[in-house]
Amino acid sequence: MTSIATITTPARPRKLVGAGRRQWIGLLYVAPAVALVVVFFIIPLCMTAWMSLHNWPLMGVHRFIGLDNYWAILRDTRFWNALRFTGYYTVIVTIAIFAVAFPLALFIERPRPLTGFYRTSFFMPAVIGFASASLLWSWLLNVDAGLFSPAAFELGLTEKKVNLLATFQPAFWSIIAMVVWKVAGFTMIILMTGLQSIPPDLQEAAMIDGAGPFARFRAITLPLMRRTLALALILSVAGSVLAFDQFYIILRGGPRNQTLTAVYWIFNQSFVSFKLGYGAALSMVLLVILVALSLIQLRLLRQPEGVD
Amino acid sequence: MAQAMSRKSRIGTQIAEHATGIVASLLFLAPIVWTVLSAFKPAQEARKPPLPPWPTTGFSVENYATLNTFGDGLWLPMQNSIYVSVMTVVLSVIVGVLAGYGFSRFRFPLKNLLFVVILSTIMIPFQSILTPIFLVLTKIGLHNTLTGLVCVYVTLQLPFSIFMMRNAFDAVPREIEEAARMDGANNVTMLLRVMLPLVWPGIVTIALFAFLGAWNEFLAALVLMTDQSKFTLPIMMTALQSGRFGAIDWGAVQAGVTVMMVPCLVLFLLLQRFYIRGLMAGAVK
């Protein structure tokens, strides 16, 4: 401290200047983080916008083409199909996750023997990665070496081994099952934090007033959990809109390219066809959708609890 | 009489509840247990449907040996994965602690703006900026290197790391710092000797999330690591499962999935309360 104080101009009060200098050191502490975010996030973000205005092959020169990439997107029916499929998947999988996670959260929220074991078991699939889970299920779903088709056949449920991944419906619902298995525990924990924040005396008071469990759930639990529900909902929606791993690893976008998601289509355009400029324009569209979703989330979260 | 009846029915409800709980737990655990057990079957048996899941013709590590014969073997991608995950943990902790301390304890120009900008990167999907990240890495000579991948992972973890660490430092009473400063501690000793022991639960939490994030990440590794010798486990296993190395050996897939899952499961079981803490912090705020 003394060394700093001695080199400051004597006109100013010593203590203030010393303290001011010391505060500036804060910039040094945050500098590495800022540098990383600038180099690996802000610059790439700006580059995405810039590249989307170019014809940008992997090799050779890129050329400014204005909004042509965006006009091309308007006519790109396969992208819109991918977007439509992503939306369909998001709605279905989110409903399925909540349908499983909410009962689980109610189940583990009440203290009873073995609750810790149940909670840990339900949560275990959530800590393994999407890639591991997808590889695991691609084996379970395999027609010859897997579990489901041979088991159904052995039990006499099907006349022959059915290839679950060959047609859209069974393939799609297999993915839904896998994602629910993988994600429900995560959503359950989020919902549990919301349940635990409800004061128990509210429930007791309602019980004394003669409210049944269903009425209590509707009148107390749901309204008081609005913020948590909004958070769980947005995490599930954002995660599903960006789905890639499971469709790439288990289905390779098939059967007949019917399960190409938005990120998968961008991946194909950018890193298989190497149309980097076009991929960037597609990314901008996805980005706008995601930011819009996030802003809706912020609005939902900001409203005071329990007030409409 | 009525009391006895109600107690009986309560026991009945309890049995029903626990039956539900156990069945549901088994459903969630089954795929994991199934894979870990099946991986120990001899190669011949591992190719058949896993009924029953446990080895019936003797335990064997043949599948792990087979896995080691594909591409560059099992050890190289495993080393890559370990290197990337450990480095991501180390750098996330260093950068996160420094920035958390800076944002919590100092006032400097642009402080709030920088904090908001770093946190709001969480709203923007990294999937949409992968191409430019690829070009930036090429530009700075980190193209196709594990170090480049680490930089990307650390950046992706930053919003969470900084948010957690700032809250951890905010929770330390200022009196402790002032007392230490009276004793002549400078900024560095203050951080290392006085603050770190008080914020270590936060550090464990961000380290855990950084490890799981890096160990499990798929898309960025798939796009950025084009050289087979730089593949991480998920990329190498997907290449194997897609038939890139010839006929798909499902026994080797089971072994590989086990190798990928076990570190996550062990770390989670050991550090469960830190994991839940991190989730809660994210959910409450």
C-alpha cells in the first residue's frame, strides 16, 4: 500500500487515490475471462453475421453477396422441414419430460425412507453425456444385437424381429423414450427446488380448510411454482431446439432424412457441403429464434411469483 | 378398530409407494447396468441380444481388448478426453476464481457491462458460432489441437463458473478481508490464503460441471477435431459405431460406453451435493 501511496500526486487525498488504484486491479482479475469471451464468443458471433452476407467456401476467396443467403433460405424447403421437425420434436419431448418429471418430483419431495436412493437413481442418467446415452441406446435399439426387438420377439409380442429404426414412427418414439430417460431426472431436480420453496403451512392450512390433494395442487402448488416451471420449461425447450447428438448418432437423420433437426441441417451445410456463408446465415436464423425464446423466458421469470 | 384400519391402510399405501419407487428406479438404472454387465461378456456372446444382461459363459474383458484394436486404439482417445477434461477443469477454476473475485470485490470501469455481457453469452447457442470458432482457431494456430478445444470448453463454462464464484465471494464477510489486510496481506495472499479456503465448495462445483461438460461434449469436438489422433472418446466411439472401422462390434460399443459413463457416475456419486448445489444455484437465481 505504501508504495502505491508514494507515487500518487500529492494534490489528491492519499487514501482515495490508493483505494482507486486498488479498485482498478479488479480489471486485471477479470481480464482472462474477458479475453476468452471476446476471442471465442464475441468475435465469432460478429463473424457469423459478417459471413452470412458472403459466399464463403472452405477453400478459395469469399465474395460479398448481400442478403442472397437469406433469400436462399426462404426457398430452402429442406431447412423449413428441418425447422418444422425440430418444433414438433420440441413440443412432444417437452410434454413427455414434464409428464414423467413432475410425478417424480412430487414423489421424491416428501421425506420417507429410501428417498435419497430414489432421487439418485432417477438422476443417474442425467450425468452421463448425450453422446454416451445415444451410443448406449443405439445398441439397445439395434435389431440384431439389441434388447428391445429381440426381447419383444422372444416374449411372443411380435412375429419377427422388428427394426425399430427403419420407419419414422417407431424411430421417433424411441428417441423420445431415450431423451425422457436421460433428461427427466434433471428436470425433476429443478421442479423439486420449486416444490421445496412452498411454505408447508400453506398446504396445512388448505388441508384444514378441507381442500383435497388435487385442489391443493391446483390452487397452491402450481401457482407458487410458476417461476420454477418457467425455468424448467425454457431449459427443456432450448435444449430440444438445439438437439443434434441423438439424431446424428442413433438415426443419422434417417429414416429418409425425416429426422434432420435444425442444428443437424446447419452442420450438414457448413461441415459436409462446406457452404460456410450459407451455414452462417442459417445459424443467424437459429440464433434469433433462441434469443427470442430466452427473452420470453426472462419476462416469465421476472414477473412476481404467483401474480398474473 | 377404526384406528387399526387406518394404520393398516397407511402401511398399504407405503408399500405401494415403495413398490412404485423401486420399479421406477430400476427403469432408470436398467440401461446403465445392462451395458456395464454386457460389456463383460466374451466377444462371441456380446454379439447376441443381451438376454440375460449378465455374462452366462464366464466374465471376460475381451470387448475392451477388441475396442483397443480399432483406429488408434482405446488409450489415445481416452488420453485425449482426460487431457481435455482436466485442462478444462484447471483453466475454468483459475479463470473463474480470478474473475469471480474481481467482480465481487472491486469497482472498476465497465464492470457491470462486462459482467452482463459474459453472463448473457449463455443465451446464444454455441452451435450457431461453430464455423467462425473453427476459423479463429485456424487463425491463431490452434486448429485441430486439444488446447484449442479446451479454450472453447472453458469459454462455454465461463458464465456458470463466474456466476458461481462471484456469489461464493459475495458470501464471504468483508470483515474477514479487512482483518487480513490489517495483518499486512496483499491482494495475492489475500486471495490464496484467506479467500480460497472459504469458497472451496464453489470451486468443487464449477470443477465438477467443467469436467462433465468437457468429458461429454460432442458437437464441437466432432467439428473441430478432424484428425483421428485428436479424437475424444465420444467422437472415436461414434466413428466405431457408424462402421467407420469396418463391421460394427457391439461388444466394443458396450465397453466404450462403459468407459465413457463410469467416470461421470463415480464423480457424481462422490460429489452429489456439490452437483445439486450448482443446479439449485442456477435454478433459484
